[in-house]
Amino acid sequence: ARYRELFGEPVQFPDNGYPGDYVKDIAVEIKREHGDQYLTQDRDEAVTFFREYGGDALLRAIRAQLRDFGIAFDSFFSEKAMRGRGEVDRAMSELRSRDLLYSQDRAEWYRSTRFGDDKDRAVIKSDGELTYFASDIAYHRNKFARNYHKLINVWGADHQGHVRRMKAAVSALGIEPERLDILIYQLVTLKRRNETVGGGSTSWERIRLSKRAGEIITVRDVVDEVGRDACRFFFLARSSDAQMDFDVDLAQQQTADNPVYYVQYAHARIASVLEFAKERIPDWSDADISLLGHPQELELIRKMLQFPEIVELVCRQLAPHHFPHYSQDLATAFHAFYTECRVVSDDVPLSKARLRLCEAAKLVLARSLTLMGVSAPDQM
């Protein structure tokens, strides 16, 4: 429909079509590459071409945005290819051989109630079409067949109801359900402040997303507005089961109120202190750290000693939101130390000890930021 519009044809837009500008962009791309050849082509053949071209174009865009956001996937898995290889049919055959499928109302149903689900689930509809659940079963069967010991699925909140049935399906395939972890991520609401003219009060404008209405906000849109570092830090700062309000205005601020700026500034401040110290104390590798005894020095040391435990906690619980909170606590401990303790003074032995402490704090801050995929700048 969008392609035909580009040639001036009056087209009635499909009731279930997506009106977003990204669809228009793909139509423009097709016109540029292929001209008007699809105006006269058989409609079914044209629709098949547009479907495949559109899917490929959007996948290219998704890959590019993920790459720019610092997320790399080793592989993308094609459901269509999996079906073409007959893997879904083989998965269904395996369930039949285990007496886990039965026919009812001309459809085939999987006996998921045997494995704790609240009701049985259709895998083949009355018209012979496979359900999404059938493909999901085959996909997980494929993963375990590739000898992965642990599977971690990241799903959106609207798939919460599928967890039990997926675990049931894994059990039906003879695989321990504990080998499948499913993380449910809640929705993200983007918001920014609105200053009410005259009254001086502040209200919140919520930026809502609707694919049907064509209101699409991509990861690239947010990164372009607030930067990659702020984006990654803010998204990581909430646990997967907590709904998130992403404050666009806060993410853009260069103040201590902005948590990522606050942490990065601590790293840059340490780098500045170390650079300044080189002019007076060229080498502090022989520092006597037993001289460190000030309460703020000890608090900073205690906070740094927690870092290995935080890393282990993140890995065991699959909970990276501990990193942003830890890095803020570490930055706070350093800022407090810096306020209370003069790093470079006439007391050279103490200055050397404090410079060693600063080096250690800089290292731990950098590692914490790096594990989040956030930069650790030396200057701000």
C-alpha cells in the first residue's frame, strides 16, 4: 500500500496494517531499487516479495541498532528456516510418541496439564496451521540438542503467562525444567518534564508507544537523545521484574542528580588527582598503606572489597542491576573521602598512601563501568 502511494495511486490502507513511518521508509527504498516493476506484477507474488524484503530490512535495522548500543548476538535464529528443516514436525512427532498429543475439535492439543500447566495447549490448529507454541517447543528442543546445558530466555512482560507452559514443554521433552531460566522484563515508560507556563509547577509527559498508531520510539532514538552510556546505565539500574520510568531529562543532565554522570565524574576526578600528583610525587609505588586509618579511607576500602561479591551476586542471580547501584555507592564513598582527606599534601608518606588508594578506587570504578558497557572517562 505504501509503495503504491509513492506512485500517486489512491490506496485504501489495510485495517490491520502498520502506519508507522518506518514502513514508508522501506517502501521508498524498494522504489529506489526496483522502480515501478511491482505495480503490474501478480499481487500474490508482489506481497510475498514485500513481506520478505520488509522483514530483512527491519532485521538489518535491528542488528545495526543493537550494534550501536553495544549488544552483540552471535547468531540470529530463523523460525522459518527451522520449519523448513522439518524440526517442528519432528518435535510434534516426538510428543506423539510419548502420548502427549491428542486430537479434539479437529485440532491437536499438548497435554501440558500433566506437567503443572493450568490447561492443555493447542499446537496444531483445526486448519492445520502450527501455533506459536509448537514453534517454541521445537526451538527449545533445537537448543538443547546443540548441547547447551543452561538456557536463559529474556521475555517481555506480556509473555508472563507462557512461562509455565514452556517449562512444561521442556519437561515433556525429557529435559529438567531447572535448566531453563526465563527472565521477565517489565515495560519501560519514557517520560520528560513539562514546565507549566505561569504556574511554575512541573508535570510529567509520558511518551507512550503504539505500533498500531505508528508511534515507534526505537533504542536509537533514545541513544541519540541521551547518549549510549546513560541509556545502558539507566536500563540496567532496574531489576527485570520492576517496571521502569526512564526520565529522559535526568539522563541528559550533567549534574550529581544524574547517576551515570555522578559515577563517571568520580572516575574522571580520580584521574585528574593522579595527573596533578605526578608533578609533585613522581612515584608512589612504595606507599605504606598502613598509614590509611581515617574513617572515610576505611569506608572507601570496605566498599571496594565488596566488588568481587557484587560480581558473583550478579552472575548467580542474573541480576545486573546490582552494578549501577554498587558503582553509585562506590562513587559516593570516594567523593566523601576526597572531601575529608587531602590527597596531596606536605606529608609525603601519607600522600603516597592516599594516591595508592585513589588508584585502586579508579580501577574498581572502571571495572564496574566496563562490565555495564559504560565508558570510564578520564576527563569530563
